[in-house]
Amino acid sequence: MDVSIGSDLFGRFFENHVLWTILWSDALIFFLVGAITLFLLTLRKNPEHRQRWRQVFATRLGMSTFIIIMTYVAIALVDSIHFRKALPAVEGQGSEQIFYSNTVNSLLDLALGEMGEREERTYSAPFALKSWNKENLLLADGERVRDYPDLTYGGQHLKDPADRTKDIFFKSLSGLARGLAIALFLIGLHALWLKIKANLTESSTLPLRAGWITFAIIMAFLGWLIIMGNLYHVLGTDQAGNDTLYESLKGIRTGVLIGTLATLVTMPIAISLGIAAGYFKGWVDDVIQYIYTTLISIPGLLLIAASVLLFQVWINNNPNFFTVGLEKADAKFLALCFILGITSWTSLCRLLRAETLKISQLDYVQAAHAFGVSHFQIIKRHILPNLSHIIIISFVLDFSALVLAEAVLSYIGVGVDPAMASWGNMINMASTELSREPSIWWNLSGAFFLMFTLVLSVNLFSDLVNDAFDPRIRLEAA
């Protein structure tokens, strides 16, 4: 869906009209943000859950990993606000006629400046001034030589190439200082808000200093990346000349969404069927066991590949449903998330079924049956709360596994569309580049570092959530 907004409202950011493009994945991610916000508001009314979450954030590790995860989510949100710029008027075009570019940009592109528009001819190493491959060059005197050509954008602000090291040093200090200044300003606002709300005493047990330090480091690093990324190719360029750092940052949205959306498709199916099988038993249990046993018997990779290829055929046969190419890539991406969710619920369903079978035989559940409590109230008050720690841990572990699975699917050609930046596509491309002599390693480094940081932070955070919500651990601690 497209919404036209004139330059009178956004004149400071856009010279001409823009056409806001709302993708289905954009709508879903903002729906998730709204759901999480509603959850946090309801959390304030439940002192027990609020105390458990407070236990998660009571450690420096929990606070730091949460800040890192929220940084990924914030980048994904900024990259989910898309628009198309108006094309310059041509001769014979009416003043009221406006034509828009087929290139879809996001607010993240605005924040990164010209990083995504600085395309070279082919590979270039990190912070290089010349191309990676030799080419036939024509000198001013007409002589032809074979040498490394100068890059079109990387380091071309330098008057003398010998000043590169000094320029990198001082520009790095400038980028770090700007990012740190923004972080200190926001931290000061947060501290002032705590004093105004008179919550400083209540929040004194939380390691706010660890969160502030983590936030300051992240902002300083991002400030450095943006400043240096608009002057040099910090992580080099790929075969098509695209900036690797830019592609890595654009892949954050894909990684966060594919882990979140696919897991959210998995959870309702696994929870409802697992609890129903373990609680009602009988023919309900037999039918559910038959369904997930049949699904498990089918090779998961082949089932995913076949489903994605079938949907790709539908996209190719119905081009009229899509205005720009990114909408096709987004449709395939959502189909991949849905397919991954449909094929990944069986393990959690079996685990919840077994745990529900055990809990349903406990004395307090049998007493509830004797007093005539409805099945819905028993599941809500006795079964589901005792399964919450399993659900939360499974959510986090499935999130990490699905982020990593996207790289495997891209390797066999059924992953995210190449028109959409993703870590899987970058790793797939790097698989052949590493075998070159000399090897091209920088295309792998950006995707690997960002994926590793996200998955590690989520796993560490999940351990703390498990310690806070698992009733058995709390009982042992007591």
C-alpha cells in the first residue's frame, strides 16, 4: 500500500514528494511492537511477573544483553519505514504529474547517508583506495597498462593517498566522539526522567550503570561506522561493488524478522496442540500425535524447499499483485517465515504434551476437577503457568535456530530473495569467495559478526529468563 505525503510536512528531510510504501512485513513488525508494548503495560498490574522480570534485569549481564537486543530491534524498526522518492520532472511533464522511483528506501538509508549509493566496479578490500582486481588502464599519454584502478568513492576525499592512515585516525576519533555525545545526552535524559518520576530509589537495585555503559559503547561504535562508512568502504565491497557494511546492516531487519515471525507462527500451534494432547488425552491425543508424527517423518529441508518453490511459482504467475520488485521479495520472505513456522512446531508440541501429562496428574489439578472448575480455568491457572518457562526458553532457542537456518536455506537457493539484504545471502556468496587465492574474507566477516552477536546475546538472555521463571529452580533456591 502506498501513501503520498508532500514535501511541506517533511521538507527538512525530502526535497520532493515521497510515496510511503507499507510492506506486509512492515505492518507485522509494528503490530508486534504494539503487542509487546501492551504486554509491558499489563505487566505493571502483575506484581509476581514484574518481580520475576526484575530478577532478569538485576544482573549486569541481563541488562547489557537486553540493550544489545533492543539495538537490533530498533535498527529493524527504522529499516521498516519505507518510501519511494519522486523522480525529477522532465520536459513535457505537467506540474501536477508526479512519478516515483521503483527503488524503495527506508529511514535507515537516510541515517546511513550515501553508504548504500557508493557502488564500485567490483571487489575492494576494507579501507582500500584501489580496486581488488587489476584492469586495463589507459594513461594520459595514451599508453595502456594493467594495474589496480582507483576506487570511485572509497577514500576519494583524500588529497594525498599517503594521508590515509592519519585521516582514518582523526575521522575515527570524530565518529566515536559524535556517537558518544549522543549517548551521553540520551543517558542524561534518562537519569533526569528517573529523578522526575521519583523512581530512583525503586530502581537503585538495577545495574543501570552497566546498561548505560553498554549503550554508550554501541552508540560510539555506530557513530564510527556511519562516519567512516561514508568516507571509506569499512568492510570492502562485494563482486557487484556494493558496500559490505551497508549490506550487513540492512540484513539486521531480515534476521530479526525471520527469527521472530517464524517463531510466533510456531508458538500458537505448538502450545495449543501440545496442551490439548496432554490434558484431554484419548482420541484428541491420538489425532495430534498422528499429525506431528506424520510431519516429522517428512524431511524438513525438502518440505521447506518444495513449499517455497511452489510459492515462487505463484509469484511469477501473478506479477500484477506487486507494484515494485521489493514487494515480491517481501511476499516470498513472509511465505518463508510462515513455512518455517509450520514445519518447526513438532518438537515443542511433544515437549509440552509430556509436561502437561505430568502436571495434569498432580493433586491440586485433581482437586480443581473435583470442585467442578472448568477445563479452560484449569489450563489457564494451573497448566499454562507451569509451562511458561519451557515456552519462553523454546521461543529464544527457536529464534536463534531460525536465524541460523536462513543461512542454510540461502545456500540451497530457497532462502530470502536476493533483492532483500540478508546475512544468509552474504554467507552463501562468501562460500565461494573464501576459496579464491588470495581469499576474500570481508564479505563473510560483517554477516558473521552481527549474526554471532545477536544469537549470543539472545542465548545469554534466555538463560537468565529460565532462571527467573522456572519454578523448579526457584524451589531449589528457596
